[in-house]
Amino acid sequence: MKTKKKKNSSKNGSAHVVSESVKTYLAENIFKLVSFVIMFIIMSMLSFFRIATTNTILSFNMRNYEVGQISDITIIATKTLPSDYDNPVSVEKGEKVVRKGFPITEEGYAKMKKMSESRAYIDYRAFANSVLYLILWSALYFFLFGKVSLNKVCELKEIITIDIFLSITFAVTIFGMKTVWFANPYSINILLPSVFFTFLVAILFGQMDAVFFAVLESFVVLGASGYILVPFLYTLCISFAAARIVRRIEHRIDLVFASAVQGLLCAAFLLVFRIIFLNTFNTLNGWMFSLLGVAFAGFISGILCLGFITPLEYILNSASVFRLMDLSDTHNPIMQNMMINAGGTYNHSLMVAQLAEAACNRIGANSLLARVGGYYHDIGKIDNPEYFTENQSGQNIHDELNPSLSVSVIRNHVKKGVEKAAELRLPHQVVAIISEHHGNQVLKGFYVKAKEADPSVKPEDYSYTGNPPTSRESGVVMLADTVEAACRSLDNPSASRIEKFIQELISSKINENQLQNCPLTFQDLALIKESFVQILTSFYHSRVKYPDQKDPETGKIVDAVLGDKTLEKARNEGDDNGK
């Protein structure tokens, strides 16, 4: 009895965990699910329209049958249809129109044609097949745009945008196939907005998002075209190409050249598929129309993208390459304000941006995002620049303040930075870097000073209140910020001392669990360290002293030998300077 009770309690506990997980998922993703359900309903309605206006019987198209052909199915009429002017034959309910294994007679073919063209005779089996296809496609949708596949959580605005793009593609394909000019499996590709939407997704949300979108979009075209293979393969290939072409563009003019290349690829893919499937166009005009049409469509997609990208960037507030390039202009008002009122912070930010950009280039992360994050990570210092050592000349204001007050002022610059970023409508990826670049680490210098006066103080009271970095770019900016600040306190910065010092700084971040939430590997950290050492060694390179060089204040000859600080002392100074 006890064993049964334990099993029942275990089952109840598992059911409770599953129930709570489902509730949590629904609560966190309710609006995303609503967006998807709306898209699914729209696609289902469009599928019903396609089936209702297509000559099908029991999911078999009339184009596959002709008089005298041996029937592979038995078709039984489910409704009575009287004769009319267009179809002067009648169909009785329960009548076997054609029999499996027997030739299709002219009368049987005429009755099949009448059934397929009748609006009262909708093929619900074909519609059910279409809905089943959409359900299977939905599973692929949730898999590709889930956290595991994308290695990130898609925002609601991205999901809504993608749902709109997929719905439009589905509708264009269905309505296009109903027209005379674009009913051909080759000419329909002229109307497909695949390249245009893939360009937009790649620029607004990233290349991996565009690749997954291309897969979903191609299967949307497959279902909307009645499972014709050519439009599916064509959409898949040109969408992959579009996602790859815009991967490295940095300026808007680059998109014009990318559009030209895309137009040529569209024509090439269509020609290849014509050769592979041994299809011939009815006329030379039809062949030229399809070939030139897809080439023009591929080119014009990029040009239209230039017009749509700016308003979409503003509406979605995305970290697109063009938006980041605009933000990387150091002549904008916020950076000019920093340069005038917090010159030390400005120079520090420029150096952090350079370090972060170079390191991200080495590990394959988003170097442009890291550069912009480096520029803006300390904008919260602009209001009170005198509290941060890089802006001080002479006496340190914190020598006269209580450690708790100093900590409150210093860590408040993160909160101020996030507030300013919200006012400037910076992309959330940049805001995340601002809020995470100190994580929740302890300000060691102030904590040690406070502990000497009061041994009961807690580390949490002298720690930053943010979260550790959650992205590779954010982690790199944290390391660049720490390394740049600390190395300024290092005397006699030779290459070996800098390398050893940087390794100790990175190790301290690992030991303090500041990098546990970002996907940086040990290999990445090794490459980041090499990049930092290379740049800082060049920056702090030694110079030959001039003979009899004098100190401008004392008039005495400067000693050629500099006093060394210990690495521990330099590290503590780097932690306490408010960086």
C-alpha cells in the first residue's frame, strides 16, 4: 500500500510540474501564440479558398485525368447536381461516376468535370489535407523559432513581423496561381516576395533568423501552390542566397549591388530547374517572360528593401546593420555631449569599442553591435562625470566620501545609462550591453574599505545590481571595459605583463560567475585575450627617452627607470575607478 501511495504521489507531482510548466509557458508567450493562431486561421481560410476554386475531386485534380484513362479510384457522388447550360449532364447522389480499374468514359469525365466545377461540391478531403499540412508546418515553425534552435528568445515584434510575411507569401502564391499569366510553376516565381522578405528579415533580425525564415517560407509556397516542386525549390534556393548575400553589407549602397547579384541568381536558378525537370515553355516569349521576370523581381526586391528598411527600423527599434552604422557615428549629440562633459569617459569608451570590435571579429560575433555597445556603455556617467576617476584631475572625490555613498553613486551610472538609452530609443541589444557590462560584481576597493570600518557589511551591499552578460557581445564588452580600465593603472606595461594581467582579469570574471550566462567558450576567451594583448601592447608601446629630458614642473632630468606597481595593486585600482 505504501508503495502504491508513493507511486501515486510521484505521478501527481510530475503532473503538477508539467501543469506549472505549461502555465508558465502560456503566460510568457501568450501574445506570440495569439499572433500564430491568427496566422494559422488566415492560412486555413486561404486554403479553403484555393480548394473551393480548384477543379478537384477527392483530392485528385482533373488535370490528371482524361477520357479513356484507366481510373485508379472509384468516385461516388455525394450530392445531386442537376444539368445546366454549361454542363448538360446530371449527377445523382450515390451514383458511381467512375469505377476503379475501368476506363473513364466521356459521360463519366463530363460528370467528374461537373462535380469539380460545382461550388456546392467542395472537396473537404482536400481541405482537410491542407489543414493537416499546416499543422505539420506549425511544428517546424515552433522548432525553428524556438530558443534552442535560435539560441535566443524571439521578441514579440519579430514573431509578428515574420507571421505577417509568411501570411502575405501564402496569399500571393494562392492568388497568383489563379491568374492566367502566373499559373505556370515557373512564372509564379515572378510574384513571390521571397527575396524581399528574406532581405528584410536578415537585415532586421539577423542571418540565422533569415535562414530559418527561408525554410518556413519555402514550405509555405509548397502548400499554397498545390504541392508543386519547382516553386518550392526555387524559393528555398533564392531565399538562402538572399540571406547569405546581405550578411556582410554595412552601407545602404551595398544593398544595390546585392540586389543586382540576387537578380542574376534568380534567373540562374530558374534556368537550372527548367533543365533539371526537362520542362519546356510553350513559346519563346513565355520562357523569356519568366526568366527576365524573376531577374527583375530579384533586383527590385533589394531596391524596395531600401525604402522599407528605414521605417521598419524605427517601428521595430531593431539593431539592424544600417541602424548600428548610424549609431556608430561619434558625431551624434550624445557622444559629443560625452566628449565635452566627460572627456575621460569618452576616450575610455572609444578604446573599449575598439577592443570589443576586434575581439568579436576574432570569435565570429557581431562586431558592429559590440562597437556600438562600447560607445554607449557608459553614457550614464555624463550627468556626474566628476565621480569617475577617468574624468578627475588631482584629488579623488571618493577619498572624502563614505564607501556606501561612493558605491551608490558609481553603480547608479548603469541605471542612468539604461534610462538614457530608453530616451534615445536604442535597440534592446545595446540597452542589454549597457545594463550588463558590470553584471553583479562587487566593487572590491570600496567593499574592503567599508569592511575595515564595519566587519558586518555584506558583499551584496557593495555590488552592482545588474545581471551578468547574456550574449557574446555583452560579455566581450564587459571584458574590454575591465581590461581597458585596469591596464591604465599598470606601470611599465610590457607585452608579457599585459598578457599576464589580462589573463588574471579574465580568470577573475570566470571565478566570480560573471560569464556563466553568456555563450562564450574557453576557446573564445583565448582568442579574446590574444586580441586584447595585441591592441593594448601596441597602444602602450615603449618609447625612446630623449637625452637629458627634463620634467616640465621640476626642471629635473627624468629617471629612465619607472617604478613598478604590483599586479594586485593595479587590479584593485582598476576595480575602484568606477569603470
